[in-house]
Amino acid sequence: MGFFKRRKKRRQEEERLRQEELYRRIEEEPEDLSDNAKIQEYIVRRCEQMAQAGKELNEEKAEYRIVTDYLKDIQLLEELPGEDLTEIRSVAESVQNLNHMRDEYQNSEKKISDVQFVQMQQEEDEIPDAIVRLKENEAYQSMVKKDMNYLEGEKNEWHYNKMELMHQQKTLKNLSFALLFLVAACMAALLTMQLSFQMDTTYAWMGMIFLAAAGGFAIFLKFSMNQTEIRQSEVNMNRAIVLLNKVKLRYVNVTNAVDYAREKYHVKNAYEFNYIWEQYLNELKEREKFRQANDDMEYYNTKLVRLLKRYRLYDASVWVNQSSALVEKKEMVEVKHNLVVRRQKLRSRIEYSAQCIREYRQEIERMLKKYKIDTTQIRDIIASMDQVDAG
């Protein structure tokens, strides 16, 4: 009996340690709302989250303006007079032909598409951090999913444990009635033997009373222990449900971030993203070697950029690597489509970030008003959010 108790105690201790490790990763609101320091700490943490959301909103707005500028460039090119467009197309064809020659010269398989290359080039400074961020988000997503599965299993385990204990309670009730019936039968038999046959039943009475008391006490003790375990199972199951809901919310948030990064960079995961980045770096080296060996390529690239700069494009140099879009209308349509889709996604992200800031601010204002807290640090952060909204 002691062996099974030790095993159960050891298992409960392991579960407790695992839960504590999980609970530390889940942000809780301060339980002691009478503690002013904890409330201020919670509000400051919310302010920091709002400031981070504001930073992301600024970055998204800046990127949105860049994408819009590229779309304006495309519209300007599409509206050029025929003779201007013919001159641009002629130079672009020369650039495109030299690009084909370079590909033949290298005699190597193309690792990334022109669209991917252009995207890597446009966001070259951000890509390393974006790769690390996606890798961390994917790892965190996997961890949160494991936590979610664990809490789901824990919730079901406590539910089944409660059902099993309730079944035991029904059995114990039946046993108690059976014991009562058996005691009554024994009492009737002993009374009959004592009165009818004048037999000495003292020891029989003592034995019956002892066995009845022992059996009743055992049933009562087990019943009480089960009741305690049922209440504890309900508490643990409710706690698991609360934590499961919080983990699900975290999973949704990190999944949105992962999906956005994958869609933005047209990759399936961080491994493929890193692979494309490495191929982009290799491609940069090969293109640099070719430029150094081919004066004509440099000449036509320069000429195309100079020609496009006449029209005050936002970024004339980007068309050097997208000369096919200047030659073939279908390619230009595809580039434009990708930019439009990208801008739509950015608009959704901007609206989402702005909504987060509004919700954070409403919560902060509510708590400041409720607990009558007012600090320069918090007001400065809120004022900075006003500048973000104005931008």
C-alpha cells in the first residue's frame, strides 16, 4: 500500500513542478490589487507593450509608404508617352539580353526568382533580423502548441478522474446499504438464537458490532476522501481551462505573426527563408563579378537608371533588376499585383496594430482612473502614442 502512495505522491510532485514551469510563462494580472506597487508595475508593463505596438505601427506605416511609392512609379511608367516608353524599353531590352548572357556564362541553375531577389534587395538590412524573428516565432509557436496540448490533456485527465471518483461514490453508497442490510440480518439472527434457543451470543454481538463499525468507518473514510478529491479535480480542471484559454490566445497571436512573415517573404518556414537569403547573398556575389567583367552591362544599367530618373521615380535603380517588367507587360502586371497584395496585407497589419494600441490605452486609462495613479513615465508613453496616431 505504501509503495503505491509513494508513486502517486512522486507523480503529483512532478506534475506540480511542470505546472509551475508552465505558469511562469503565462502572464497573470496582479492578484493583490490592493498592492499599489504591483498595480503600477502591471500598468507600466502594459505601457511598454503599447509602446512596442506603436513601434511596429510606425514600421508598418513606413513600409506602407514605400510600397505606395513603388506603385506610383509603376503608374507613372504606364502613363508615359509612346516614344518615351519605346526608349526605355529599348534600353531595358539591352539590360535584359545582357542578363541572359550572364546566365549562360555562369551556366548555373537559378536558385531564387527575380521577385525574391528584388524583395531581398529592398529589405536587405531587415532580412537577417526577420529570419531570426521568424525562427524564434516558429520555435515559440511549437512550444505554445505543446503547452496547449498538455493543458488539454490535463483538463481531460481531471475530468475523467472526477467521473471515476463519482462512480466510486455510487458504489460506496450501494456498499453502505448492503452493509446496513447485512447488519440488520445479523441482528435478527442473533436475536432469534438468543431468545428462541437461549444461546449465549455476547461474543457474536461484539464481533458483529466491531465488523459493522470497521466496515462503516472504512466506507465513510473512503467516501470523504473521494469528495475531497472530486473538489480538487474540479479546481484543477477549471484552472487548466483558464490557462488553456490564455495559451490559445498566445498561440493565435504568434501564429498570425508567423503566417504574416511567411506570406510577406513567400516562404514556408524559417529554414527556407534562410536558404533563400543565402542564395540571395551568393547571387549578389555573382552579379558583382559579372559587372566587373562586363563594361556593357554597367553602361546599360547606368543608362537605364539615368533615363528613368528623368521622370523623378521614387527608386529608379530598382528597375535594373526588373528590366523584364519594363519590356513585357505581363511581368509588370505581376509586379504590380504583388505590390498591391503586399500593401493590402500591410493595411490589415496597420489596422490591427492601431486596434491593439487603442485597447491597451483604454485599459491603462481605466486602471489609472480606477486606482488614481498618475506618473510622468506613463503619461509620456501615452503622449508618444498620440504622436503615433497623428503620424
